[in-house]
Amino acid sequence: HSVKQSFKPEGKEGDGIYKSIPIYLKTDVSTIGVVIDADENINSKWDKLKNLFKASGYELPESPTQGGTIIKKTNFPTIGVWIMPDNNANGMLEDFVKQLVPSDDLLMDYVEESLDKIETDGVNKYKAIHKSKARIHTWLAWQETPGSPMGLAIKKTFLDTNKELCLKFIDWINDLFN
């Protein structure tokens, strides 16, 4: 979608994002975008971010904005928050990516059957919270180029980036940074 990369992505593990935000707010950056997984409790993640930003003088809405939250405040960095997968549901990046699987895809049903079978048989090694990771990575393993990372799967057009959720995310990025 030719998003102008006027930003520098930085990855933070675990609680690293929560420790980094106050530091970034004290720098001369003009915009801060936060993308995190909802995991098992989107409300808890949202409340934690809301309180963190409130301590720095921001007022976030009671719940995440459907198209991604953006808060502009005079003389402060603009902040944006996207909670994976869709600012509304529990889940993670892999749940977002699953929604980009083409509508006419036939493999995902087999992936679901396979995961259900190994869970029923009690031989799965992944935790229940990580089923979406197992799902999307199994699906990627069964593609023309097996095991492509998610980003490369987009470039190889295994995934449909014209799906509504992806377009909302792109709009949020452009609204926030461009």
C-alpha cells in the first residue's frame, strides 16, 4: 500500500513498552505509535496504557477507538495506540494476520482440523493462548514457499492486504504518521 515510512519501528519485549513510553514522552519526538497484543484481556491492556498516558497528561477514551486511537495534544507528542488484533477483541498479531487469509483459501480448514485433532489427542505442545500462533504458522508452512515469515507472506501475496481490517490499520498508520 506504499505507506511512507516516516517512522522508525522499535520492538519491545514483555513490559518493555510500558517502561519505554514515559521515556519517549520526554524526548523531542513528535509522534509515538504503540502497537501491542491484547492477548487474553484487551481491557487490562487498555487500562494499563490509559493510566500510563494519564500520568503524562493525556486523556484516552474509556475504550480503544475501533480504527485505532490517536490523541493530539498541544506541545506534546501525538500518540497513537493500536491493540492487536482489531482494537476490540482479545488476541494478537497472528489473529490479525489470520483475517488476511484470502476468503477463497481452502487450507485454513485443514489447519483448524489438524490443530483440533492434536489438542483432542493431547499431543499439542503450545499453550492455549498461543493457538493463533500455531494456526497461522502452520498455514504459512503449507504455502508455496513453506515457512515464510508473515511479512514475507504479504510480499508474496499469500495474504490479502485489501481486507477491511488491514486497510483500517494502514489508515491508522497514515493518520498518525503521515
